[in-house]
Amino acid sequence: MALRPTDEQLQAVEAYRSGQDLKVVAVAGSGKTTTLRLMAEADPGKRGLYLAFNRSVREEAARKFPRQVRPYTLHALAFRMVVSRHEAYRAKFEAAKGHLSAPLVAEALEVRHPLLLHAVLGTLEAFLRSEAETPEPGMIPLAYRLARAGTRSWPEEEAFILRETETLWRRMTDPNDPFPLPHGAYVKLWALSGPDLSFAGALLVDEAQDLDPIFLRVLEAHRGRVQRVYVGDPRQQIYGWRGAVNAMERLEAPEARLTWSFRFAESLARFVRNMTALRDRPVEVWGKAPWATRVDTALPRPPFTVLCRTNAGVVGAVVATQELHRGRVHVVGGVEELVHLLRDAALLRQGERRTHPHPDLAMAETWEELEILAQAGYAPAYGVLRLAEAYPELEALAAYLERVWTPAEAVAGVVVSTVHKAKGREWDRVLLWDDFFPWWEEELVRSLDWGTDPAHLEEENLLYVAATRARKHLSLGKVAGLLEAAERMGVYRVAEESTRTYLLLSAEVLRGVVEDPRVPAEHRVRALKALGYLERGEETLRTGR
């Protein structure tokens, strides 16, 4: 069946045909990939590079895009242009399969203190994702800086962390040094080499709201040389915690918008508009799915999907929905990593010998050191402590996860996922779990001065992404008060719009009286005063004062 593009898609395609840079702001479920394919088909003589966020999206593009467009993930493109062509780098990469373990770094730098090792590894990760050519003080993990900056030894510590980070960078990029080459290092090598992508007539960049700065450096270097099309949804930016930036803001170019979502009906779109308006950041989205979508607090009928904010929430959801999934639960991304984490944490807590530490816990040699890491803001350590508090028998919990998990999503009664792993996915019935930060609660928001920290917007974005994974039923029973808050906002917005319309109509009538010379002067003066009151009222509504 032939595809009938919407007016919004046709406008985006026409803008692409101009050959100028373009940014396409596309809401969840609006057919981004379809729109990009329409662009490519509209200009079959133009070679293109489609740069995807992950492998599954790249594979989908490979099936759907015309032949003159070559799909890659940015990592795969960097790997091909750096590692594949260099025998020594291939050997360094294979030495650790692209990963850098904490014990290996500890041995290389002769660092034994877990907090200091955490600081070096965190600084290294931030440096590899950045555009900088040398490590900088701001790359040291914030929690560590806050904890140590006031101490007498801090200047020496800061210098040590930056110096050792640079040592690691130098060793991993030296082809004659056997020290492993991780993913982030070959990407940075590629970006700093000034790669030339001008063999393509257009760079089609998907999920541009979540690019690492190092990737943005490559794209910005092609300004004026290659047409750049950035496609994304700023409200789906959920990787700022690891340094990702919204490339949409950096591109000075005409803007096209895709506001129609074909994933869900207008009832869910209305909820999203009201929910995102709670902090005065409304998303313009309109539900165009041909089926009905429920938004309520009722538990969905199985099979359904539970979306969580954290891995601890994932474990809690699996345990809590046991009767519903009846031994057949699918965790997106698998349970192997979680099981390994739980078993290693159990050994750490009991003080037993660990032959294969989990990478997230490798910095700690005792349970006390894990607690110190958690207090310093190391998220994996904090998550393990939460799990241990809720489920003291960590080994039994690991065995339970192995027993109930099925690799086949299609036969699972319940599917469980974090929001980050659910990105790009959709399900008929979705239940939001209870571990989202309740930013819709007025008293809590007032106490935190909400909106002053970029992390606040990311918390809102997580909920937006989670809610827009649903097609036919979104259940809000576990996020107390959210539906009520959104409905209150909906009533307020309707009332505000109605009041504004009334004021505008009244103002039009009064202006007619003021400007009509047949009306006696005293009545025209009264009408002019009344018009002033109305216009000030209208301005109050418009500015929110």
C-alpha cells in the first residue's frame, strides 16, 4: 500500500530538497524514520549517510532506505575508519573486547583506594565523550569534587586525577602499548583526526537530542560542506547525566515539525500535553492513531510492560508482578548483568572471595568501601545498597531472577524495562512503576526550586519517554497523583484559553465603540477605560503574572 505523507512530512521533505541544513523536531511516534526515508527517496541522486543511535535502528533503516543511503551507528563508522584499518588497534581492541575494567586500571596506575579509582574512571569517561584534547578539572565527578574540594590535599589529588587520566589516554591510543583500546577511545581518536564525510551529499542524524559532544565535533566540522539534517525530540533527551548534548540547539537552520503521533490516540496526547505543561514546558503533540488509547489508574491486563526509572525498580517490578507473569517475565536487555551484580554484591557483603567481580563493583573490596562510594554519588553502589535493604538475601534474589526470566518476549506475561532501554520501543499496554521522581508534586517542587538544574528537565523527559511508549493503555496507578495533576492542568488550560478568547472578543467590541464617531463622547471615554482594564487583564494571562 502506497504511503500517504502528511502535510508536515511533505513540508519537511520540501525543506530537505532545498539542500540547506535542516532540523526536524519530531514527537514520539511521529514517523521520524519514515520521514527520513521520504527525504532520501525525493532526491535519489544524492548519496547520504544515515547515522543511527543504536544497532536496531540502523538495521531497520538498512531494510527501508533506498540504496544510495548508507546506514551506520556513529560507533560503527568510527570503528570502520580507525580500528578496522589498523592491525595494532584491532589487537588492542580485542584484548578487552572494547571494555576497560576497574582492576586493570587500578593495576596500571597502582591505585588502591576505591574513591580515587572511581574519580579517575569517571574523569576518563567524561574526557572520552568530550571535545577536549586534554582532561580538564570540570570532568572530575561532581560528587567527588564536592566531597574533597575543601580538603588540604585537594590540589594534589586534582592534579593526580588529571595526570593519570592523561596517562591512560596516552597508553590506550599508543599502537605499540598493549594496554587495551576501549570503545570511547577509538571514537575520540576518529573525531580528533578530522574525518572527512563529504563523500556523502547529506548527513541524516537520528536522535540528535542525545549526541555525545565528541560526535557533535565531527558534524560541526562539516558545516557548509555537506547538508546536515538533525532529527530528534528535545523532550526525549535522557542521557545528559553522561554528558550528552542536544545538537538540535547547536544547528542554526530552518526547522520542520512533526507533531502527529501515529502510536497513540488523542486521549494520551492530551495527557502528555497537560503533563508537560505542569512545569510550563508543554509538548505540542496530537494523537492520530486509528485505535482508542486508555489513560487511567487501572492495572493493565497481561501481557503488559512495566517501565522503570532504575534497575532497582526493575527488580522490584519483577518480584511484585510474580502472580501475573507466572514465571514468564522478560527483562529487556536480559538479566545476566543484574544476576552477576547481585551475586557479586552478596559475596562482597559476606566478605567472601570474589573471583569475577562485576565491573560496577570492582572498585570496592569491602562492603564498607561500597557504602563510601554510594555516599560519594556513585550510582551503581547506591542502587546495590537499595536492593540489599529491600531484599537482604541477594543470592536468593539472583536465583529467582534466573528462574522466572524468559528470553522470548512474545510469551512473557509481563515485560520489564528501564526507560533508557525502552527508547525507540512501543507496547500496547504500559504500566509506569513507582520509582519515578515525583516532580508533579507542588510542595516537593517548591522545596527544590525546580527548574534551576538541567537534571530537573531530564527527570521530566524520562516520564515523557515512558508515557509515550504506550499504544492502547497507559496505566498510572503506581505514580500517585500524576493523573490528577495532569487533569487539573487540563481544566486550567481550557479555562485560561476560554478567558483569553472572551477578553479578545470583548476588546474587539469595545474598540468598535471607541472608534465609532457616532457614539457620544462620554460613552467612548468609558469604553476606552474598560478597554484598558481588559487589555491589562489579557496581558496578565499571556505573561502569567
